[in-house]
Amino acid sequence: MTRARTGLVLRQPARLSPGSSLLVRVVLVLALFGVAVAGHWFERDGLKDNADNVLSFLDVVYFTAVTVTTVGYGDIVPVSDAARAFDAFVVTPIRLFVWLIFLGSAYSFFLKSGWEQAKTRMTQRTLHNHVVVCGYGTSGAAAVEELLAQGVAGGSIVVVDCDPARIDAAMACGVLGITGDATRDEVLATACIGRAARVIVAPNRDDAAALIVLSARRLAPDARISVSVRSAENADLLHQAGADAIINPVVLGGQLLARAATNGHAVDYITDLAAARGRVALCERPVMAAEVGQPLSAITTGLGVRVVRAGQHLGWFDPGAQRLQDGDIVVEIVRAD
């Protein structure tokens, strides 16, 4: 099913500057006006000046100006069939084109900017506890697809990327898009990152990832930041920058490939756990009050596999997992439905 496109788009600057664009429009208007003047001068014998019956070049320019911009005042009128045909089939379309150029210029330089800013502000008011995805390459696109499969609303996902084509592809999936550099604070601020619950950082380079993580952690101190790293040696740097979770697709893929050589069914199960469309899902949650004091194996919401306590990871087999405590985080395997 195709999802609708949504707003909040910080578009890439136009190929032409506003001044150059305006100059092109002015030249086009002058060219059209020149065509009309040339036609009227060529057919000047078919025009009648009701004031003095003398038709000068200035009179032709004046008649063309009032004819192109209005329907004329009646002081100079076409009287021959050729002059009337030229007015009907050439000047009238020129008049329409000129007005369209005027209206388009007014929209481009005045109305469009204000309307886009108003749409952006209206959309920003709805962004709370949303997800910001920085980078829409292979990893970023897969992350967005997985978020949507998990049931996250498209209007709660904001994708930031420098490539307008990637932003168009993201918006075609129903998410919000910002064309801009995620290393810049003003771009992240447009994405309302200060109110975001999660930030996914997946650029093409580790140095860009480090800059984005630093900016995101400063602007969103409470958000959970996940980052994709290409070089394992940069993992510690990203941890220091403020990342909560670091994924190395190359290393992880290699580990799964090696395990699949002898444990194919186990790898299938790991894939099942990771994907939202699998039969089971690996989730985490705070311990419930009724579970405090009970062993991890006694929980009834799923199959408990790990307890996170004060930053320490306890397996189901560790002595500490035999008695759950208030504040523990339970990691469990549950049915995907």
C-alpha cells in the first residue's frame, strides 16, 4: 500500500538564486512584450489612433503595453482583420503568460515561503516523543522500514538527509523529511530533536556520525541515540560522544555469516528476533511491581533472558537474576503479535 506524502520539508536551495530567477522572468516578459510590439508595428496600418489619427512608434509601444496588461482603453484600436487576428491569437496568449509569470513570481517570492514556514510550524507542533533518523542510505532506509513495520506512525518519524532524492524516497514511505546537513544544529532543531524520544544516526561516514551524535546528545540529553559505525575502532569514540547503542553492520554481518556456517537454524532465529515481521520479538521493559522478588524465570509475559541492573547485564543463569529488584530492566522474548 502506498503511503501519503507528508510535510516538514526543508528543501535544497534552488539552482538559481532569487535574483537570477527574477532576472530570468523579467527577460521572458520583455521578450514576449517585444514580440507583441514587433507584431503591432508590422500591422500598424491596421491600427487606428482616435486621438490624432497619427500612429508613431511610441503609440505602438503604448498600445502594446495597455493591451498586454489590460484589454486597452479604446484610444487606439485594431480595425483590420490582420490586426484583430494578431491581437486575438498572439497578444491574448501573451497577456495570459505575462499574468502567469507575475502570479508565479508573487507566489515564489512572497506567498510560497510564508506558506511553507506556516506548514512547518504546524507540523512541528505535533512532534513529541518522535524518532529522528539522520541519514537515509541503506542502513537508514532499513531502519525506517523496520520502524514502520513495528507500528510507528509515519508522522512520528523525521528523516534528515542532504540528498533531495533520498528525502523524496523517504517521504514516499509516509514519513516526514528534511533536506539538510544533520551535523548542523539548525537542521536538527527543525526536526524538533529536543522533543525526540529516539535518534537513529546512519550517515555514510563515521566522522559525520560522531558530529551528529555530539550535536544530538547536546540538543536532546534524554533521547536514546543509536548509531551505525563502519569502523570498529570508532565505537569507543561514539560511546564517548553520547551514543547509547552502536551497531557495526559489517562486523555483525560477519559474525552471523560465520555462525550460519554451522548453526543455520540459530541464525534464522536471530533474524526472526530482530525483524518486526518475525514470529517472535526481543523486547525490554521495566520490571513490574508484582515481579519484584521473583526469579527471572518466573515472569509470565515472555521468556526472560537477561536483567539489566545498574548498568550490569545479568543472564538468566546468574545468581542476581534469581531475585528481581525494583528498577531492573527485563529483556524477554515475546510473541510478535
